[in-house]
Amino acid sequence: MKIIELVAVVFGILSVWFASRESIRVFPTGIINVLLFIYIFFIARLYANAGINVLYLITNIYGWYNWSRKIDDKNVLEISRTTARQNTYIILFAAVFYISVLLLLRWYNRSDPAYVNSYVPWMDAMNTSLFLCATILMTKKKLENWIFWILGNVISIPITISQGLYMTSLQYLVFLFLAISGYIGWKKKLQSIKVSE
């Protein structure tokens, strides 16, 4: 398990590093990372995180397609910001998804009072919701994806430590710094695009 976790962590760090550089290699490395974490999180009883990784697999495939589209040798997608309406939708989506996942986790584990009465389902549902929003926004090259990654990483560090996944918590710490770097880098790129227009 430790070797699988280490390989997953390496591919996860590579994936986020490529994302922060706006490199399409974010997606193949992300796919390997996600497949390994589906297994790891299921074994660690972080069921929402295991389930969300199935959705990450789908969004990685879609993002790879979306980022690779070109018209006249120019990328179709450029870094952009979300609109006020999009912000409202993504926050509503995050809240509804969070409540749905929390209720599902509590129902699924209803015969395990230690789990149901712990903070784990609450935190598992929260970071799952944040990370799903982040990955959806990433497929569209929205700057705000980094804000959701930052928040999710802050939550994921203590929850993975509590489950004994120390390499994974280290990965989330590295992700946190890469997400901050990605936000700064993408913001600068977006500002330079606006200046050149």
C-alpha cells in the first residue's frame, strides 16, 4: 500500500505542477494519480474521496480533450475568470453536492456509529465538493479553480493525517503550495493577455 501511495503522490504532484504551468500533461499524469487514489481512498474508508476520483477520471479525460482543441493552430481555450453568474452556480453546486455527499456517507455507514459520529464524513464531503468544483473549473481554464484547490488542500491535510495517510498528507501540502503558485502564475498570464488585447 505504501508503494502505491508513493507512486500516486508522485503522479499527483507532477499533475498539479503541470497544471500550474498550463501544460496539457496535467491530464495524463492526473489520470494515473486518480486511478491509484480510487483504490487508496476506498481502502482508507474515505468513500467520498474514492468516489470523487471516479469523477476526476471523467473530468481529466474531458479536460485533456478540451485543452487540446485547436483552431488554426491556436488553442481554443485561454485562461479566463468566472462571471458573477458562474460564481453563483458553482457555489450553489458546491453546497448541494456537499449536503448530498454528506447524507450519502452517513446513510451508507449508518451501522458504524464511530464513523457517523466522527468529523470524517463532514470533512470528506467538504473536500470532495471543493475538489469537484476545482476540477470542473480547471477543464475550462478558469482562474478560480485554484481557489477551490487551495481550500480543498487545507482541509485534506489534517483529514489524511488522521487516517494515517502521511505521504498523501504531504502530497496535499505540496499541492497547497503548487495551487498558490498556480493561482499567481495564471493571474499574471491573464493580466498579460488583457494588456496585449
